[in-house]
Amino acid sequence: MNLQVSREDLLKQLGYKEPPQPRLQDMVFEMLGLLDGLVEPRLAFKGIQDEKDLPPFLTGAVLKYAGAATLGPKLENRVKDLFDEGKAAEAYILDTAGSIAMTKAGDILWDDIRQDAEAKGFKKGLRRTPGCRGIDLETQQWIFGKLADLDLGIKLTTSYMMFPRKSLSFLARFGGRLKGAFSCKGCPQYTDCTLRG
Amino acid sequence: MDIIKEIYDAVMEGKVEDAASRVQQALNSKAEVNDILNKGLIAAMDVVGEKFGEGELFIPQVLWSANAMKAGLALLKPHFSSTDRTEKGTVVIGTAKGDIHDIGKNLVAIMLEGSGYKVADLGVEVPPERFIEKALEVKADIIAMSALLTTTMPSMGEVVSLLKAKKLPFKVIVGGAPVDQAFCQEIGADAYGMDAADGLRKIKGLLGR
């Protein structure tokens, strides 16, 4: 699985439009080298056959999926260690690189689901993550219930957050009519969201 | 070059070892401790904060500067008498109950320390009562809370309600991705920090220092 993060993408994410001072470029290079050995990605999805007790987002869909991905615990443990060692800039850069890798893992998962759907005759679909407007965070419990027999290594807290933190989950739907199951407008992440179709 | 200017430059450039060695050099040469602090360390960090707010500097550089300031400040502290106030104020900081995200909170804590505030960091998933216990324990000026999700935001309102019920004087600042000025007003917090730099500015404003 290619989760390679480029130096250019990382610098852009950190806010730099122009190449920064050499010292910072060296640190970015060093953290990207570290990232490679810390990421242990796992991802999986399942087709949902149920027609009852579905999260509203999936209601009426012809194909329904639940999926999740994680980078594993090593990355965030190293970020914590760096903070504890007083290397906050390194910690922040490594964490940011991890966030980019996490987005890539989510995109790979989404591609896998789309390929599965395409083989069944569906090209266009939607994915939404719990916590987005219209999909309660509690839906995490439903998703991870469906994925329980897959060894993803993701645990939910009592407030439905995922450990490791560099994890994501989503529901996906193809076909059928979407009847006001959610609205993206008004979501705090509306302008930055990478999940909007 | 003037040693105070060298301290200023070391903090501006985020050079931790340079900042520490220049502060030590200044102390050895009997420079005024208050000048080292105010004209060297704090003056530089103020400019770093401004440049960050204006988009001229980014978080990694601010963190370097904050570390440089901390290194210098650690050398200065023994030279202040017990009645001198070397910190600008005390801030209790943590992530709201139910929320495990701490990167943003950690950055704010480091920037606060780097700007001369004493910080008591309670970590993540902090229950409302814990914020108040700690604020009483450390005689805090400010309680700063962060949340990444709408579902964990209400716990910040509980802190404000508890403070009002107990008639405690601590100021409250809130921040985090889903938080905005309207939410801040709705729960009766004193300030909303849009980002780390804004949070720092608002804390300075709340304390008048």
C-alpha cells in the first residue's frame, strides 16, 4: 500500500508556499524518513446486507458498505514521545505527515469499495464519516459492530472515538434514492471536507 | 553586538542553544535580569506571535522560538526573588471530556509556556470538575479548553456553569475546530481562540499582560 508522503505535500500542509529555511527542510526530510517505519496500515470494508436498523445514510441504497482504516499505534506513540522529549516541532511535523498518510489510506479504502461496487454495476457512490452532520458519532458503534470480525486493531472509546487516533471509518452507499438522510451544509468542516462527493 | 539583541535574535530564529548561551553570557556580564526578560526573550516572542498571526511564520518556527524562550527563561528564574512575578499568568489547559485529540492543545500549551505563562496541562478527556479542582490548586488565572468534535463541546459549557455556580473568578477561553464565537457566547465563556496565535492574543487581553 503506497502511503508515501511527499516533501512538497507536507510543506504545503504545514503552511509553506515557498521552500522554507534549510533547517526546517532537513527536519521535514528527517520526519518523513521516520514516518515510513512507523506506519502499519490496515484497512478493510464489508458489504452490508441488512435492510433493517440501518443508519439513515444507508437507507434506500442498493449497495451498502462500512469501512475503516488505521495507521496503527506506533506513529502516535512516537509523536507523543517527541512532545515529551521537548521536540515539539518534530512532533507536529510527524503528526501532520501522519494525517496526510491517513487521508491517503482513506482514499485507498474508498477506491477498493468503488471497485467492488463497479464490479456489481455501480459507478457513483457517496461516503460519509460519523460525526458529519446527519450521521451521529454513535454510528461508530454500528460500523465497528459490522467490522468486528476483521482484525483492524481499532478500539472505540466510550465517546465513540477511535484508538489509534490516526484511524478513520465511513459508510458508503451506491444506488437508490437518498432521501434527506443528511446535509453537509452547516457542518463545521464543510469547506475543508475531503469526503464530500 | 548588544547581548540583549543577540538574545532577541536567538529567540526570533528559534535557536535554543544560542538563546541559552546568550542568556548565560548576559547574566555573567551582570546585565539587568529584567532587560534580558523583557527586551530580549519576551520582546522576541511577542514579535514571533505577531508574525505567526499574520501568516509570516508557521507553527514549527513558533515552536522553535517557544523552546528557545523556555531555555532562556529557565536560566533566568533563579535570579528573580520569590516576590518577583516571572510568569505572566497561570493557565490550566486540557481537552474536553470525551475528547482524545491533543495535538492542538499541546501546541497552545507550548506556545503559552514559550510566551512566559505557567501552564498546568491536564491532558485529554478532562472532566469539568477536574478543570476546576486544578485551577483552585494552582491558583490559575485562566482555564483553557479544547474540543475537536461537536459531541464533546457541551462539556466546556458545564465548566462555565460550574464556575458560575461556585462563584469562582477564573476566566475561560475555548477553542478547537468546531468551536466558534457564537458557541463561546452561548456557554458564557470569556473568549474564543480561533487558533493558537489568536488564543495567545486573547489570553493576553484577558489578563492585561
